[in-house]
Amino acid sequence: MVVGNARFRGGVHPPERKEATSGLAVTRVPVPSRLVIPMSQHLGAPCAPVVAVGDHVRRGQLLGDVSAMVSAPVHASVSGTVSAIGPVLTTGGTRVAAVTIQPDEEQDLEAYVAVVVEGDDRDRVRAAGIVGMGGATFPSVVKLTPPKDLAIETVLLNGCECEPYLTCDERLMVESPERVVAGAQHIRDIVGAKRVVIAVEANKPAAVEALKAHTQEGVEIEVLPTRYPQGAEKQLIYAILGKEVPHGALPAATGALVHNVATAAAIADALEHGKPLMERIVTVTGAVARPGNYRVLIGTLVSDLIEFAGGLVGDVERVIAGGPMTGQALASLDVPVTKGTSGIVALAKGVAARAIDGDQPCIRCGRCPEACPMGLEPYILATYSGKRMWDAAAERNVIDCIECGVCSYVCPTKRPLLQLIRLGKSAAMSKGVK
Amino acid sequence: MSDTAQHVTVGPSPHITSPATCTGIMLWVVAALVPVSVWAVVSMGWVAAQLLVVCIGTALATEAAWSALAKRPGTLTDGSALVTGLLLALSLPPRTPWWMAMVGALVAIGLGKMIFGGLGHNLFNPALVGRAFVTLSWAGVLAGGQWFKTLEASGAGLDAITGATRLGIAAADRVASGGYGFDLAAQYRPLLWQNLEGSLGEISAALLIAGGLLLIVKGIIDWRIPAGYIGTVALISWAFGSDPVFHVLAGGVMIGAFFMATDYVSSPMSKTGRLVYGIGCGLFNGLGRFVGSMPEATTYAILFMNGLAPLIDRMTRPKVFGVVKTRA
């Protein structure tokens, strides 16, 4: 039952399309013929490779690191030989340095080089290369180190998985609830919080049941209405605590710290077993022959992953890394799965948003301001941005856009609202608008 | 390597969109108006059909011609010109001369919409701009003998009335004697089901209400506009000591509240704003009837509120999440 929580403003409920994979247990994808491991799989400073071509590396061994605070080291997900180091295309369409590994014939995927560091739990989380696995890829250690003047009272674990199609977090909660709960407790202890809440959307009853069966003292399970973007940080905090993150402030200003459930499980693995982040669950679904939830080694090429899933089926228009609301359309399938790749979703023609030629008029139907979870007026922000009226857009709080995409989703004339608003937002940010 | 890569396109997120389209919305509006249009033709005869054809045909032709002359892509498929033509026809009396209707449709699309830049850019409801032009230009023709004159034969016991509408007679009686020459409550049934005095769209308030409710249920129009509109007209009628039910059923209130005032482009976008706007439409429509110089004021009440819509939007901006102080 959904009880007692605040309902965030706006939002939409797109067809969930999770049924193809929500009941499928996670299976491991075999070691591919090569792995391409980017040195930047996170927000922040890219790593510098610490290995050279020809080196033999072991699974779990450090491949790249950097001393910057906002960064995350990268580890080998298989044992093998470094065959190349150089720029590669990523899911985001950028080119970043990457280490390519030819895997050894013999692989023991149960074994790895454990991370050993001097220091506290935060240092261990950093050394394990853990980043936000919901897709934002923000280095977890930074979130675990809030400004000293902000006391964290509540740790919120995000198990909403409000994006259509994706079921990787759901399967993690169903199959490994104890890892999620353990991660939540570790996070609580690190930041000194009192309360831990794991939030799950109402469309995942099996996950709720599994978590409840494994919950520990002081860990609450909250069921939230199924409504996108329930899992957006600000909307989640509002739903659970009834507090709005103040404009321009860190979410921690509400006393809440939000981590994705998969990130929490990875933190538990890192702290209890010294396991670096080398693999993750990826939902491969949509127009593929064998949709599923796959445990994928970081660096596996999307093309290999899709081949393992039986290949693309029918007339595929877009292949998305992540969910269809916020994910990135792939320009090439020969890009590696990284720490933030929650899903590979193949959208058939007719399912994918159609490309629209030319300007579409706003018919002032009112759907976008009604759906915007931030209380913005997307139609006017898009118009201002399109006309390069940056100051006008900034004055109408363009900076508060969370880029969830519900405005573009609901628009009947299919104006590229979010795309235009992104322009206005980046212009405002480059002008230092706070 | 995957040979499917070359078939894959990129684009910005979100990668899925809701099934709502502009054309789909317009066609729902048309669908909601089909029963009343058909019933008007059945009840009033082929003159009504002729009016529908002339208005819709001229509206479509004007839009197509304008786009062609302006060397812009055609916009007929968005369905908005169809809706404008249909609404204009429903707002005119059946015996409106064909050339007058044609001018009305030309003005509706040309001066009401295209001159502003087409769909989405007009300040006023195009159909009402067309209607206002016709009623102002040929006021005598429309106010007098152009209503459908079969009342004597309709068996409703209204043989004394030929030229004016029930609403017009009510207004005239009120001015002349302070009372009514007939029982307003006896008019509910004909106004709901078959009212031959008036525009095509006044043929049946029940069918208009049914169409309006359909659009509300489908999420196409916001209930706040018709609720505010009709509620306010009823309230004002009551305040002036008249019959609220008669006044919301008679004249243009129903088609105005459900189909004219709810035009997306010329109405406010926020929920609060829509309620304010609906109440404003009802206020001016109601006041127009009791203290104005015309028996009916729907057209001008809505056009006036159209002009205020941008201001209402400005004054009813949503609260931005996380922003405590609203910026003026």
C-alpha cells in the first residue's frame, strides 16, 4: 500500500514496459573477446592510466587514477593483457582515453585483487571507484563527505527505478536485498545519520517484499506511487521528507543524502570485501531477441552485449544507454558499458520519438507547466532559449530544470522543449547564474 | 561490429513521447461537435449543412492559400482550421447568407490566426473573431430575420415569435416591463434537446454538454474553464433575479464555455489562471445579458478575456520548487 507520503508536483506515467524483464533473474554475460575500459566513467576529473600497453593486469587491478577529489579510479574487470591505450567513443558520444584489454583464456570471475587502503571507510569507497550507478555517475565519496555545517539525518536509498523499461535495480533488490540493506547501514554509519529509508515504487512488490524480509533495525522501507520522475533526487526527498531542496542549495541542506540502491550494494561490497566496481547489472530490453537483466563486466561493448541478447529485432530506430526518458542515444553500438550504464534499450520505429523537421508551434495547451515537477514553465523557457534570450530564461529559473524530460514527453506538437531548455540552462550557468 | 549500427539514429532525450498529437486533439474536438452538428442538420435542414460546408471549406482554403502565398509549409493537417471552420458555422444562424459565412471564415483564419503567424500565435479565438466580424458588419441581417423560422410549425406553442431568439425576447421583455412574457422554466426542454431559434450550435445544450464532458474526460480541456464560466453565469442570473438554468442553457453559454473559451491558444495555461479566466468569461457574459445593450454577449465576453489571458498567466505563475520567495 502507498501511504502517508507527500506527492511531488507534476510528473507523468509513461507505459512502464518493464514486464519483459522484471521477472527475469540476473544472468552473467560471458567474457567478451576484448574489453574497453574508459578512464572517465564518472562526473569529474578523468583518470590517468597507470598501466602500459603490453602489461598483464589482474581482475580488480587499478588501471587509472587521479588525485582530484571529484573523481573515481578505474579497475580491470578481467585478467588479461593491455592491448591498447587511446581515445574511444563512449555512450555519451564523447571521446575519452580508454584501456583496452585482451582477456586471458582462463578467467576466475569470483576472484579479484581486493582494494587495500590505509584510512577510513570513505577512502575505501573512493579507492573502489564507486560512483552513482543510477546514471548520474557522481563519485560516491564526494556525496559521503557533505559540508561540515550540514548534518545528515536521513539516508535515502533510491530504489524507485522510475524510468520505463529498466529493471536492473528491481532485480538487485529482489535477488540481493541484504546487500542493499547492508550498504544503507554503511552509508548511515559513515555520515552519522539516524534514519535510513529505502524508497521503492509501488510497481515493484517483489522488491518491497524481499527488502522487508531482510530489513534491519532502523531501516525503513517506503512504497511510493509509480510516477516519473519519482526517483529524481529532489522529488524523492520531497516525497519522503516533505521538504523542498532550496533553490541553489545542496540536497544535503534538507538533512537527506540520496544514493541509488545499486550504489549502496557496491559500497557494501567494497567495505566488506574490498571489491572494486568492475561489473554491474544492465537491463537489455526493447527490440532485442532475448531481453534480460545481465551482469556485465565494465568495458563490455554494447554490440557484444546486444549480440548476447540475441541481437536487435525488427526495424530499430534508436538504441539508448540508460532509460528512454534520460538516457543517451547511441551513435555507434561499439561503445563500452560503463559504471553508469543501467540499461540498453532498443526502441523500434514507432516506439522511439520521431525526429521532427522544422519549428513546431506551441499551441499553449498547458501540458508542460502542469507536468513539470519543478514548477517551471517549459514552453516559455524553450521559447526564450530558442530566441537566445538568456537573461529572460534565467529570470524564469531555467537553472532549476532537472532535465527529466517530461515537458518534451507530453508536448502534443513534439517541440524539443528539453533540448532548448538545456541550451538556456548552460548559457545561464556559463554566465554564473546561481 | 554490428551491421545494425548504421540504421540507428541519435536524438536528444527523452526518447519516447506521449501519444498526444495536435491533430489528435483537434480531431477529438471535432468528434465532440459531430453530434450537435448532425442534429442541427437533421433539425434545421440542408441550410445548416450548407453553412457547415461553406465555413469549413473556406477556413481550410484560406489557410492553405495563406501558407502557399507566404511560402510556408502547409498546416492543414494540424486540424486547427477544421475546428475553426466548424465552430464558426455552429456560432452562426442557419440562414446566414453563404457569402456572409464565407467572409466570416476568411476573416477568422486570415485576420484571426494567420496574420499573427498561424496556430499558436493568435491572441484571440479565430472563430470568434470571424463571428464578431460578421455580427458587427451585418448586425441587422443577423439579429432580425435570419434565424430559422419554423417556430410556428414546431409545435412548441411559440407562435408569437418569429424573428428573435428566446433570449432576445426575454431581454426585451425585461427592459420593457421588468418581467417575462413567458415561462422561462418551460424552455428547459427545447433548449436542451431541440431549439430552433438561434445558431446551429444552440440546437441542443444537452449534446454540447455531452461533447464538453467527453473532452474533459479525455483530458483535452480543463474543467476549470467551463465550470467557472457556467457557474458564474448562473450566479449572475440568480443575482439579477432571473432563472439561472434558463440562462446557462440559452444562447451561447454552453458552446462558449466548453468549446470557445477552452481554445488552448487564447486561454491561460495555469490551472488557477484557467479558473480565473472561466469566471471572467462568465462574469462578462452574464453582465452583458443583464446590463448590456445586446441580448447575448458570449462572443465579446470570451474575446475580452482572451485579451487578458497573457496577464492572467503572468499573475498565476506556478510556484517554482525550492524557491521560497517569488520573484515579481
